[in-house]
Amino acid sequence: MKSMAKIQFKGKPIITSSTYTQMKWDTFGKQIIAEVNEQYKGTPAEILPEHKGDNRQVTHSNIFRLFGINSVARRYGARVVYPETSEVLLAQGKLPEAGNVYYDLGAVFDFSGENHEVAVDIYNRLPKEMRDLNKFPAVALELFPVKSPVGSYGLSLEPTAFTQLRTAKIISQGTGSFDEKDVELFRTGLPSKHSQGTRKIHTFSQNEPSLDNLGVVWLCLFGDRSLDCCGGGLAVASQIGRVALESAEGASQNFSKYVLNIKKEKETLEAKLVKEKRDLEARAEKIRQAEAILRA
């Protein structure tokens, strides 16, 4: 009996992976780090020299660092990976160091009461159309860290032009298992329902939906492939935390081109500074010669 020929499909796959990279202490990463640290020195968003892995990965991710990095990366045609991107990369076996590290993916507004003062402060900064408690719990993407006396972090978060607030009712259903083939994972990064699957989603116990019970926690993909919505310490970070970047929608800039452009800009600037220095020296010499003639 002849073996069946492998069917080949034309066209592009329905779900593709974005242009992505793990953030490292390379030319591109150092530029982002410098700009983040310029804004957030002395806060939980600051990226310290010791936040470096064995292969130069940026480590010690937390929510404030994630959003600080995102705000800068956006200027260069990139952003931190969305939850659905992480799921696509995970399913395709492309997520760097999967199984050994965690990736912060966004903030979660729920009714756990965790970080309540900060949660209410962020809520009050949201545009009116986003302040609908019927749409909570919700995952917030692309917020912006701002210095604030509210809470104990020294930072709060506010919306940007790119902020998304995605209703995630599964969070109100509590901790449970889910199927890793759930199609909703590839659309929003969260499963549609609890099931008999092999992966887990962890959440805090939820109180009655009200502003008095509003909380904010992290959304994190852990090394065991579980999704965690019960991280109360927004500034907590460890050596196994990583940040991944993807191309922002509609951006033509890719990472290799960016690195080359930075190198060219640096060389151009250095050449310009050398020329200006020589011109100043030549001008100073002419002034000295003129002064010598006048004295004579």
C-alpha cells in the first residue's frame, strides 16, 4: 500500500507569529534601557546593571518595568509582546526560554482588592468609556508609568493612545484548568473557559463587583505554562523574569534595521563633532594670529 502524500496548502497560515525578539543588553536594548532609566531612576521601573542574564537578557521583569520599556519601544516601532503573541510563540515552540522563565504581559483589574489605592488611582485616570465596572475583570495593555504618592510603589499607571482594556470574565471564575488549544488564547491571550486541559489559570478570590473592591494585579505567563492573575506585588521581580518585544502594528521598522541606523547615526554624529572641533581650533588660531598682528 502506497503511503499518502503530504498535503501542501498554499497561502499564509491563519495564525502567524510576529517579528519578535527577546530584549537584551544589545545596541537596541541599551538604547531603551537608557531612556527608561532617564525617566524612572530610583523607582521600580528602573533597569539596573545587575538585571542581566547569562546571555545578556534583560531580567527582573515587573509590571512597571514592562510598561516603561513599552513606552520607549513604541518610539522605535516596537512594543512588548501582547498576551496572544506569547501564546502563538509558545504553541509554535518559538518563545525564548519557555519553561524556565516568566513573562509579564499586562495588568489585571479585578475585584480582589489587591493594591486597592493604586487600582482606584489608575481607574480614575482612565477615560470615561473605560470606567465601566460591568466590563471588569479586565486585562489592561500598554499603560504608562507615572510617579505618584498613591500606594507604596512611588508609581501609578495611566492610559496612553495605545491602551487596551479587555474584558476577561474568566478571571471572576477563579483558579482552574484550561485547554491549551482553546482558540481564544490566540485571540486575547486568555482562555475562554475552564476545562479538563493540562494548563492552569490562577486568580485571587473575587469579591462583589464594586469600586470598593477594585484591585490591580499582574498578568504573567509562568515557566510551567500557567497564566497567573494573582501577583499582588506589582514591583516584585526575579532573575528568571524576561521581556519580549514585537513589531508594533503598522511599523516598517525592524530590529536589525534599527541597530544599523543607530550605528550610522552615531558615526555621523562623531564625524560632525570632529569637524566642528577642527573648525573651532582653526578659528581660534586665526584669532590668535590676528591678535599677534595687532600687538606688533
